Amino acid sequence: MHLVAPSLLAADFGNLQRDIEMLNASEADWLHVDIMDGLFVPNFSIGTPVVQAIRRHAKKPLDIHLMVTDPGRYVSLFKKIGASTLTVHYEACTHLHRCIHQIKESGMKAGVCLNPHTPVHLLEPILPDVDLVLIMSVNPGYGGQSFISGSYDKIRKLNSMKQESGYDFLIEVDGGVDTENAPLLVEAGVNVLVAGNTVFSASDPPETIRQLKNI
Ligand code: DX5
Ligand code: ZN
């Protein structure tokens, strides 16, 4: 059974507690939290105090997506805040192996994320070490963009590498996920669907989460 992780980037930040409580009562499995540093991606999102506030209200695991340069600097910070999964970008991390092990040794699940232009075969040496691989299906930095169709092929390739080697990392997809492409993504091998605007722009967000969950 796949997981659904609504992305809080699309929530109403003026009513964050209300939106988190909606997710608490929904079929959502994780809360996806996007951290942007204005350097690795051309945008800022939220910082430590807001993530702490999210942690106080959320009754589900926090899936933190770090879109920051040199993410190894923040491993202990996010452990302290109470993250369950910490995902860093392949493109932002010079010492990826060290960083992934720091995350795991601190007791969080460790994820690695690929931008749309980065091929999955580059992950081969790190795959035995990760708990999760996040495939970006848009260029990171903004919500509400259209899904890049080449992502299906990357997910299929990654899933073959996973099956052939017998690894058990989760495959997560992020960007432009909706109720139309979600069944195809699950079929291609996705284990975790991230959805921002599809959930929060819906007239009935819990029902949309239910649809994404019951594929
Ligand atoms: C984009 C973020 C996503 C974003 C997805 O950089 O990583 O998590 O919130 O938003 P949608 O689902 O609207 O494309
Ligand atoms: Zn994200």
C-alpha cells in the first residue's frame, strides 16, 4: 500500500493549525515539509520556528525535504525538531555518503532527492544506504507546477534497480501529482505520493487525500 504525504507548502500559512488538524483527521500518512534556502532553489519557504509549530500540532510523521545547499549542516537541527525522514538533494551535497549516515545515526530515515535532469544511475553507489529516494517531477522551488512526463521513466528505472538488487528503500515522487497521474505513478513503482496544490486547492481536501490513498 502506498503512502500519501500532503505538502504543507500549499497550505494556508495564516491558518496552519487548522490545515494541520485537517491532515491529522484525514487518511494522510505523512506531512511533507519543504525547506528552501533561496540559494539551492530561487525561493524561500519556512524556517525553524514554523517547523517547530508544525511539529507541535501534527500527529503524523514529518517528511522534511531539504532544498538547501550543504544540507549536512542541519542534520542535528532537524533531529531536535522531531523530523522522521530527512531528505537531501544529490545536487546539493558534496559528501552525500557521510550526510546519509549522519541522518541515519541520528535516528531519522535518510532520503536522497534528484532534480529532473539528474539520472537515476548516479545513485547506484548510495542505494544500499538510503531509506528513501525522492524523484522531483518538477524543478524544485515552487508549488503548483506541471508534472514533467519524463519522470515516469526515471521511476521505472529506479524501481528496476531496486527490484534487481533487493533493496527496500521507498520511492517518493514530488511535483504536479494529481488524481489522474497518481495511479500511473503507483503502477510505475511509487511508494509515497507528495501532493500540494492537488490537496489544498481541492473543494474537499480530505476526500482528495482519500482518492490519492485509495488508488
Ligand atoms: C516543490 C516542492 C513540492 C511542492 C509540490 O519544490 O518540493 O513539495 O510543494 O507542490 P505541488 O504538488 O503543488 O506540485
Ligand atoms: Zn517537496
